[in-house]
Amino acid sequence: MLSWIKCIGRYDHAIGYSALFWPDFVIHDDCLFLDPPDIDNLNAWMSHFKGDKTAVESIINHRHIVSLFLNSEFEPTEAVVVHLGRLPQEMWSCKLARDFPDRRAKAKLSDAGGDLLAYEITVYQQRE
């Protein structure tokens, strides 16, 4: 795999992938997000979930694995989707533990049982 990357890899792609695999998490109002939240969207979800910050984090932070590469000519198999879900799950878990040792932050990959679109990864904090 590394020899393949050496032959066709690009710096701009590597930088883009680094944002996916090692994101800069953001804290806002004691919530943890993958990106700075849109305040109107955040408020709407807070209202919908009656202030449940864990539920809000889960919904705002979720990413469908197959949606990460919308213009790919390659049709992924379930094994590919699962692999591309587990990799950021493990990396995000390490980053969360490193950056937020005082929080019970989790990265979770859903078990979609064969429905490729249903494979999602999300980040949330476990609260009391």
C-alpha cells in the first residue's frame, strides 16, 4: 500500500484525509463537535432533544461512511465501508482521549447489518 501511495499520492489529498482521520474537535457550550456548529441548527436540535446534549452531539456529529466519497467511481463493498468506518473510529477515539482526558468522549461506528448507507460514525460524550 505504501508503494502505491508513493507512486500516485498527492500532498493536497493527504492534507484533506488528515482532516477526516485526525480532526480538530471543537467545544461549544460543553458539547463536543467535529466542526464548529451552526448555531441555528444547534439550537433547533437542542429544542428537539429537550436539551439532551449527548443526543445533540450524536446527531450533529454523525457521518455516513458512504457519503465521505460521493464522487468516487468505485462502488464500495460492505467490507470496504466497515474498514473505512473502523479506521476513523479508532483514530478519533485516540484523539479524543489525548485532547480531552477529562471528558468521557466516544467515537462510535454503527452496525448497519449490510445496509451501506446506514453505516455511520459519530462522536458524543457519555454523561450521567
